Amino acid sequence: MKTLFFSAKQYDKNSFTDQNKTHNFQLEFVEEPLNRHTAVLAKGFDAICIFVNDSANAEVLDVLAEQGVKLIALRSAGYNHVDLSKAKELGIKVVRVPAYSPYSVAEHTVALILTINRKTHRAYNRVREGNFSLNGLMGFDLHGKTVGLIGLGKIGVCTAKILLGFGCKVLGYDVEEQEEVKQLGVEYSSLDNLYLKSDIISLHCPLTPDTHHIIDSSSIAKMKKGVMLINTSRGALVDTQAVIDGLKSEYIKYLGIDVYEEEADLFFEDLSDKVIKDDVFMRLLSFNNVLITGHQAFFTEEAMREISRVTLGNIASFERGGEVENEVV
Ligand code: NAD
């Protein structure tokens, strides 16, 4: 299988080249993201492999089909960046990595909660400058606090287990309730009750038409004043302008995000010598109670190994024919 990787970084090349020793596929890597201008690069490839900010919309899929691409291997769990009905119409199969390491994202979620609460990022800089003042660094005990998790799938459940270990009360909202989740000690709740009772709210549901801007001005108005909001799922779950208004009115007291609705123009690149033109993002950065990471929650050694192992396994299964493993339906 001749496969072209879009948006490929050195760490992708290392990880996939290592795993490819057992397959011997012909892999090629380009740094360009997939879009309507770059889709022609796929000419002569059987498959392409793309990441979260590559766009496989209808227009791009038409170009890919013209180039002869038959398989899109997503090296991610989320598939909101692919027009699935168009892919089906064109006979292009789409496969993904449904689970690689839910621990990676859950642990990063808790890292955001702890950092923004205990302000270790600010303390690190202070101490390096010989400033040992504690003014402004006071946090709160997580023990006894109520955390509301929206989406209790693989990552939500891992996050719940960690937070239960801290002595938090965990409320959960999901469109499907599972008995095993209740057994863990998670209390299922309506969304409104979760907003009302939670000191910390963390998002772990996929981005779908139903969840787009699930956090907006009306949901923020239902939250406890002083709430901490965490998003390690997908940027467009949150109406960023509404969150900025919540931060300005001090209704939202802390914000931790690993994803941002317009991240495709920013994340995964070194822009330190460039002018960032996204005023909404820069406004977010100006708050000292906002912590932003650039979509790195998945980025652990274990997760990268599993992503490359499963992705190449998916491609092998397509090559063998018959039922394709991990096809997105
Ligand atoms: P999952 O499929 O195991 O769980 C998702 C859960 O959300 C399911 O239980 C589902 O029933 C629930 N859900 C669906 N629609 C909902 C709705 N309208 N309201 C509430 N709950 C709803 O997925 P997962 O592996 O736990 O991943 C969750 C999300 O995390 C992914 O969709 C992806 O967007 C994000 N993610 C982010 C990173 C990162 O690096 N930041 C990495 C991996 C995944």
C-alpha cells in the first residue's frame, strides 16, 4: 500500500517508520496539511493518512478520488473533519483509531485542572526569578469538590476514576448511561443539574451537530459562579466569545483548554516569529486564569505507539480485503 501522510511531523515519521518494519508499506510524509490546494499531492497513492486539523470536506474528497485514493486512514479517534457521506458516495473507505490511550487525554485533563488551580506554571517562573512570594497563588482542595463530566466514554471514565481518587464527587452527563460507570461511583445527572452543582466542568463528548457550542452563554448562565471549565475534547464544543464574556464577568474563574475552535491556523506549528492575527485567541491568552495547551493531550509515548500500530493495522486490513478494521460508519 502506497500511503501519503499529510501534516507529518518528525515524531510521526519516527513512530510510523518504526511500526512499519512489520508491514513494509511504502510510506511518504509531507508537512503540508490536507486541503483543497494540497489534495493533488495524493496522485498515485492508494491511501492517505491524516490528523485532526486536516480537512477532508466534500471538495477535498472529490480531488482525492480523482487522484485514485481509496482509503483515508485517520490517525485520530475523532472524525468530525471528514465528510463521511461524501466519502461513502465516492467509494472511499475511512478508518480511525477508536482507542489508543484514554489515559493520555484523561491525565492531561487532570494536569490542566491541577496547574490552573495550584498555579504551578506561575510559581515556576516566579521561583526562577528569586520571587518566593505566595500572593496570588492560593488554590483550593480538589477533595470534596464536585466535578461534572460531559461525555462518559473511554476518556470521560478514565478522568472520573482519577478524580474519584482525589476525593471529588463526580457527576456525569451522557446520552447513554452505563451500569459499570455507576458502579465506579459516578452519579448520572441531567445537564442542567450538572451545570448547577459542579465546581469544575470538563468536556469529553465528541463534536457532533448536537454538541456544537454545547457550552454557550445560556449554559454558562446555569453554572455556579466561579466555575472551572476544562476542554480537552474539540474546540467547537465551546462558543469562545461566550466564554470570554464569562471570564470578563468573572462568572468563569478558571479556563483550561487543549483545543480551540480555530486551532487549525495555529496549533502544531512554531509561530514564535510570526504575528498571530486571531484576536479572539489573543484575548483568551491575556487572562492570567486561562491555561492553553496546543492539542497535546494525546501526546504520550504509549499513545503514539498505539496510534501508529493500529493505523498500519487498519491499512493492512484494507489491503487484505473483506471487512475493514476500525471503519468509521
Ligand atoms: P468515546 O466514544 O469513548 O466517548 C464519547 C462519549 O460521549 C460516549 O459515551 C457518548 O455516548 C458520549 N456522547 C455522545 N454524544 C453526546 C452528547 N450529545 N452529550 C453527552 N455525551 C455524548 O470517545 P473518547 O475516546 O472518550 O473521546 C472523547 C473525545 O475526546 C473525542 O471525541 C475527541 O474529540 C476527544 N479527544 C481529544 C484528544 C486530544 O488530544 N485533545 C485526543 C483524543 C480524543
